[in-house]
Amino acid sequence: MSNHSFVHIEISAVNTQAAAQFYAALFGWQMNADAMPGMDYVTFEAKPGPGGGITPIDGQMYKAGDIVPYVSTDDIDATLATVAKLGGKTLLPKSEIPHVGWFAFFADPSGNRIGLFTSL
């Protein structure tokens, strides 16, 4: 059973490689630009806390200043149903991350975007 902890944080950036260099130099985070082949996405490890990713600003899904926390869940669909019952809304339904797991986005009643994640 999931403990609903934060498991991943995404930071938006104009240039993911430059942002990765910045955070590596600033905090000593370990960066991996090859974690998601074919994508302009850099993952990072921020031990001992959750790691995350640096994603490009696209003006649609990711805007300047976006920082998206992801919460673990064993059942994304059930969690999204509960979100709706509590006054939130699904922004992106359950979607596959090949060879990794699944994710989704919802907005809480205040409009904050939160990611959900279930691993393989």
C-alpha cells in the first residue's frame, strides 16, 4: 500500500541542460540526461529526499515557474476519482511512462497541479 509520499519533483526550464548544470553546481545533485531517451528531460537525484526531473518549458503543459510535485499512489484511477469527489479535477488521465510506470496530473480545488505516480 502506498504511503502517499512525495516521490518526484519536476522543475521547468528554458534550457534543461543549463538548468541541470546550475542545480548540479548549486546543490551537488547527480544529473542524468540519458534517463529518458529521445526526450529533452534530465533526471536528478537529490539525496536523501526525492529526486526529480528538469522538463522544458513548452507554454502548454509546463510554463515558466512551474514546479510539480508527484505523490505515490497504488491506484491512480481510484485517486483521481477521489480527487473529483473532493472538488478537484483531472488534468491528465493515467498515462504510461514506458519501462517506468504510470503518471497523471490533477488540480486541487485551488488550482494547484499535482502529479500522481505508480511504478511498475
